[in-house]
Amino acid sequence: MSLTLRCASLVCELKPELGGCIAGLWSDGIAVLQSTPADQLQSVRQAASYPLVPYSNRIAQALFSWQGQTYPLVKNWQPDPHSIHGVGWERPWVVVSQDAASAQLVYRHAGDTSWPFAFEATQAIALSADALSLRMDIRNLEDHAVPVGLGWHPFFAKRPGSRVVFEATGRWEAGVADPLPTHRLASSGLDAQVADLVVDHCFDGWSGVVKLTDDALAIRISSSLRHLVVYTLPSRPDIAIEPVSHVNNAMGQWPGGQQDLAALGVVTLQPGEQFSSAMRIDIQHH
């Protein structure tokens, strides 16, 4: 079942059973995200946006250690040897409330080989006249502390004149043959034309705002989160601008040994505790 939200000139189509994803977002008929009508969307990998929960990006070699125990995870991005993006984007979500311009989705995870710990995640998705607002919560259902992360993976449509601008304090460099981060460099962020941009990095110290402008739209992406993953290539029709809570591979194994999870942005939840995050996409026409 798909859902269509409408407010003024904005239309957002959701496909809850397909990873709780957003199939498309249009403003006055112009695709804000790289959009597909929900009834035509067959794979979450072609979605306009999907939730990242209970972690974002990769966990190296799909091996995760917590409190002295190592858990092998499912390698869910073959032939990539790592696990990626958590489990929320691969599981059906349940619609618990909806009206003309908003919906609330829930996914309850029992703990399995994709992620060992039980949690409940909630997405609140709402349109206003000129913005899409997103909120995601994760609650620990275990009787012990667990690490968590959150984020969103929206793909913004690439158009003539596209330019991306944001401020940050650091950028994590990746290996040549493997996208896992290797080291951090100081960075002021990014101010670049999108058409020829080659980027696949996680930035930290993000200001919480990205401006994406082109010949048709001025888009402002904002979030309560302070890490940002940006990915595009000249051959791609889109640019992924992903607000996330932690550095790529924050929960995975590093060549130098165990990292400080909190310093990398990972949140530890006690039993029953909840972590919340928000994101907003404001859209203006030129």
C-alpha cells in the first residue's frame, strides 16, 4: 500500500512496506528528490529517500563488537563485504496514523542476524506549504544498554545550475579501493557545482544546514544531526545529502583498534531510552 501526502503545491508519496521509504517528492510538478511514483517503485534502492536505523553507512566486514561480544551481521550490499545502512530500509513499516498531509510509521525490530538488539523506530512525515518535515525516534527494547545511530538517505535530483553549499569542520577520507574511512582531515565544508562533483565522504562538525540551488529551485536541508554524508558522481542523476548521527563505520572494526564510539557520534541508550532526530527540506521556486 502506498500513501500520498499533499499540501499546497507539494506532493510526497510513501511506500511504507518497502523500507518505510519516500518514493517521491514533487513541488508544483518538479521533482525535488530523484522521484518515482510509488505504484511504480519496485526496489528501495531506487527510492527517493529511506531511513537509516539503527546505524548509517557501513560496518566493516559486517562484524560488530559490543560489551566484549562480536556479532557477525548480514552482508546486505553484495558484492560489498560490509553491512550497510541498518535494517529499517529493508523491512516493512506499519502506518499507525495518517491524514491528508502527514503520516506516522513504526517498525519494531525483534533482534536477528542483521542487527542483534531489539528496538522500536518511529517516523513522522509531514508536509507544510513549502517544506517536508521528518522526525525519527528509536527506543531501546532490550534490558541492557545498546548503541544506536540514525539518519536519512535522500537523493536530490540533479538539474542544470545545481550548486551545493554547507559548512563543516572535518572530512573523513576513504581508501581508494574501499569506501571505509581511513583518517580525518580538517575541512570547511563544501561549495561546489554539482554537475562535475566527485564526492563520497562523511563530514563532521556540520552546521546543520545545506543549501542546494539550481535553475528551478532553492532547497534548504536542515537537521538536528551534526554529521553529513554526501555522495555523487558526474554520471549520476542525483546527489545524496544524508544527515546522520555518526561517522561511517563508527560501530565497526578499525585497523588501529576499538574507537571511542561517542566521539564518533554513536549514542548509547539505556533500557527504555529513546533517541530522536529531525530533518527538514524547505523548497522555494525561483
